[in-house]
Amino acid sequence: MTPAAAHEPSPQLSDPQDLLLGYLDYLRAMVAAKIADMPEAELRTSRLPSGWSPLELLKHLVYMERRWLRWGFLGEPVPEPHGDKDAAGRWHVGPEETASTLIAALHAGGEQTRAIVTGTSLAADSAAGGRFGAGGEQEQTPSLGWILFHVLQEYARHAGHLDIVRELGEDMSPNAVGT
């Protein structure tokens, strides 16, 4: 899918839950499309002073959504909630991790998010015991609506980061020199 093939939710939508889920689906599709058509070398190369690669950003998004919805909102125990980070706290991917497997995980996470959110009030508080409260990383238990807005802004911000990385890749290509 090309970025042009992803569509924003209908402008007729007014239900906050439908809007949040629709925009999350849209941004997930945009990120996946931006990654899917990048050459393998570009996926594993950083063009930024911070040092992250597009594949590392994709893996971060997979883990970020799981941390906030399953481990956070539901309070489920999840294996390696920070598996997108190495021992130094930097994003990382292994040589066996590919764009296609991480894109599949991104979409599977989206389906899990939709299943969690559908039929749940946006005012519902997170369960204590996972990421929040009762010994979790943070004592406050945010509402589902707050979590969804947080996840949405993460996707929007990182989709913009991918736009910049793609532009830098185009500007540095041999065909762009001297144009």
C-alpha cells in the first residue's frame, strides 16, 4: 500500500471512540506504507543525530501500543514490555527482524487495540497492577481516552519523523546530487 492509499476516517464521524480508532488505523497504515517501500539498507540506517533507524522506530511503535493498551490499560502481564530498547535504553532491532514481520505485528496490535476499546467507555480507568498503580511504573491510572490520545500523538509524531527521514534519504541519493 502506498501512503496515498491510506484514508482518513470519514468527516461525518462524530463519535470520539470511532474517531480515535479511525485515526489510529489511518496512522498505522501510513507508517506501514512509508516503511514498506523503503529499501532494506535505508530501513536499517540512521540519517539523524539521535541515531534511530526507520525499522527501530517501527518496532518502537509496536511495543509502545502494547505497553499502553495491554500492559497499561488492561494491566496484563506482557513479555518484555520494553523489548524495543536495548540495555542502554536505545531503540534496537535484531538482524532477524524484518519490515514485513514488524508491519504485521503493528497491524495485529491495532486489532488488539480495537478489541480492547470497542464497547469500553473512554472514561474507564486503567487496571492497577500492570504499568499503572499497585507497584507499576506509574502510580496514576489514566483513563482509556487519555491513553488513546497519547498513543495517537505518538503515531502522528513518529509518522512525521518518517517523512523527514524519507526526505533526507531522497536528498542524499545519487540522483539528487547536483539537482
